[in-house]
Amino acid sequence: MLLYTCPGGKAAPAVHPCGRAAKALDDAGHVYSRKQVKGGRLILWSLWRRGRDRAEVEQLSGQWAVPILVLDDGEVITGSGAIGRWARANPPQSTVPAS
């Protein structure tokens, strides 16, 4: 599994979507890799490079927003709420992160 987050990632406060998604996966016992992407929506000085920085996220999910979770089978889950629901509903299957 690969969790795409903003640069704050796991360190983001629990009220931040990226922090909530990481916490939900951790609390459920999932092992995953993380990829941080730049170009946040609310960071005005990064708007000019947002398209480049978030191109991979957009290709996977059809949107620029993170967090998104890409499962090992290629399924993409978007948003912290959906990631949290998935994490609670699906017990961990592996203890080794995907490469």
C-alpha cells in the first residue's frame, strides 16, 4: 500500500486530513509506504508548480487532493474519511511494506 500525503504527512495534526489518514492506518495495524507530494492548495507560493507536483496524484485519483491510498491491487481510495473506513473494515494482511 502507498499513502500519498502532503509534506506534513504523519506529523500533520490529527485535524488535518493527511494526519487522520495515517493515524487510521496506524491504529488499524496496517503497514504501508508513504509518498509526500508538494504543491498544497492553500500554499499560494506553490500554486505555479502544483500541476507538476500533483500530476501523479491526479493520474491515479482524478483529483489533486491528498491523502489518497493506493492498495496493492491498484485500487485507489481518496480522502481521509474513506481511508479510515477502509482501514477499520479491512484487517492487515501483511507486515512488510510494498516496495
